[in-house]
Amino acid sequence: MGATMRCMVILGVLFALFMSSTSAQSCSKYNFASNKVFSACSDLPYLNSYLHWTYSPSSQSLEIAFRRLGTSSSRWVSWAINPTSQGMVGSQALVAFQKSDGTMRAYTSPIKSYQTGLQEGDLSFPVSDLSATYSNNEMIVYATLKLQNSSSTLNQVWQEGPLSNDSPGMHPTTGPNVQSMGTLNLLSGESKTTAGASSSKLKAKNIHGVLNAVSWGILMPLGAIIARYVKEFPLADPAWFYLHVTCQLSAFILGVAGFGTGLRLGSQSPGITYAVHRGLGIALFTLALVQASALLIRPKKDHKWRSYWNCYHYLVGYGILGISIANIFKGLDILSPEKKWKRAYIGILVTLASLALLLEVIVWFLKRSKRSAGADKLKSSHGTNGTNGLNGYGGRKPETV
């Protein structure tokens, strides 16, 4: 009985392995409903996608079918060739999705920058027989391309993302969506991905974002709060000044590192320009550099120019805060991380603003108490103690009754 049970278990395991292997998706076992046949195919490593093609070297004609499994009617798909480099910018894309009325839309889109998105336009090479189908959570794009490069190896990019009012929206910029690119040899069928480079660039973007968010977005406002409110407490003098300088100096050092990573990312991403984000970053770094340099010429408290220096210091400081926060949100929109990160930063800003509001109320009461105490002291100095010849009756002695 024991031997029989062991045999049944072994047979069950072998059967399960057999079923899992036969049910696994493979492009070579796929049969198109239209009875189309392609000479080669590749199981793409990301986004559950497959590419089928027939290539004629003599005419440089490439007939393709790009398949994306596990998608829905609320998503778009795209497959592209980049004739000049690896990556999204510069790629010549085929885009497809199902419209809200149930019909399919397929068109070509030359991607000039991340800002332009998937706008319709002619590609750098002729495209014919472009069409798309959708059924059973599978979207397929068909096309025939007339290549103009004698090389049989091409840079390919494939992608998917959400739809909004029958218009493709921004795809995720993390995980498989930034790894779905590589090279493809049309003759040998060999496919290589550039996931390592993409992962490294994404890591650099995250470092850039964290450095700038912590420096300009958290430490800098905290230092301003300390200078604005903590100095009003007598027991905090001169500790508030050193806390303020520590926060601002730490923010500046981290900000310089963040600015440096931003410049490096820009040099590594030709054709990708975020004009507003870059302009705000340069303005922010310039103002911070001037602000830090001004500390070297800070006049003493009793100097006649001290009031002008204070006015300049406050205006530039608050200007830095405004630009910092605006540019951090701009960077979050570009990086497009999970929503929890943007919510976390908003929560930090709300906490800092609540702290500032609370301290504003406390400082107001402290100043009011000081004014009241000063007024009482002044009144008592002119009271009924006969000081300066006054005794509460205008200096006259009261008449006796």
C-alpha cells in the first residue's frame, strides 16, 4: 500500500509538471486566428509580450505581429524600432488600443520626447497593412515595415499603458515598463535586453529625487521655521542660530549632490529635456549659492547695513522655499513613482505647515504678554509712589476733609 501511494504521488507530480510545461505560453506554439504564419518569433522577457516576424533581407521588408497578453480594453500597447539609439526617445512606434465604441485604432507615432507622448505622425520609414485586434485579453498589432538600414539587428522597444478618453496616457516608469527594450537580430532571432542600463538610470533618478526632496523640500523649510519662531524663545538663544545654520548647511550640501546627479542624468539622456524642471533647478541652485555666500558678509547686529541684509536674507530664503516645493512636485510628476510617495511628501509639508501655524500662535501670545508686561511696568513707574514728584493727584496733595 505504501509503495502504491508513493507511485501515485510521483505520477501526480510528473503529470503536474507536464501540464504546466504544455500550458506555458510560447510564441512558437501560437496559431493566429487569421492563419497568418511568420518565419520567426521571440518571447519578450517583460510585459507578457511576444513578437512574430518575417524578414526579407533582399527587400528589407519586415512583416510583424506584436502580441500583448493579459491586457484589457482600457489599455494601449505599442511596439517600436529606434533607428538611432536604445530607449524610448527617437523610436518609431506602432500604437494600438480599443476605442470606447468597441472599434480598434492603430496608428504610427514618432516619439521625439517624453513630453510629446504618443502623438500620431509619419515614421522615418514606410509602414503598410497596419491593423490591430483585441479578444480574450490579448491585443495584437500587425504591420509591414520597409526598413532603410542594411543591418539585420535593430533596437526594439515595447510598452503598454492606460487609456483616458480614447487617448493613451503615461505608462508606469518603474519595474518592467522601464526594462522593456533591447536589441533583436532578425536573422538569428537572438534578443537581448538593456535592463541593466535602464535599472541603473532609474536608480540614479530615484537618488536624485530623494536628495532634492530631503534637502530643498524638508531640511530647508525646517531651518526657516527654526529661524522664524524658535529664536523668539529666550531659552533657545543662541542654540536656535546653530540649529538653523546646521539645517540650511546640510540642505545645501545634499542639494549640491542632488543638482550634480541631475546634471549627470541630463548628459546621459540626449533628446530628453524637462525645460521647466531644469530651469527651476538652476534658479534654485543659483539662489542657494548666493544665499550661502552672503553668510560670509553678514554684518553685526549694530551695523547700519544689518537691516538691509536681513531684508535680503528673508526675501531670498522664502523665494528658495517656494521654488523648492514647486520643483519637487514637478520632479514627482516626471518620475511618476507610486502615489504613496507623493502623498508622503504632502503629509510632511502639512506637518511642517501645522508646526509653523502652532508656533505662530505661541509666539503671538508671547509677544502680547511681553507688551502687556511692559505696559504694566511703565504704568507702575508713573503710579502712586510719588516718583518724579507725582503721587496720583497730578502732584497735588489731597485735601483733607
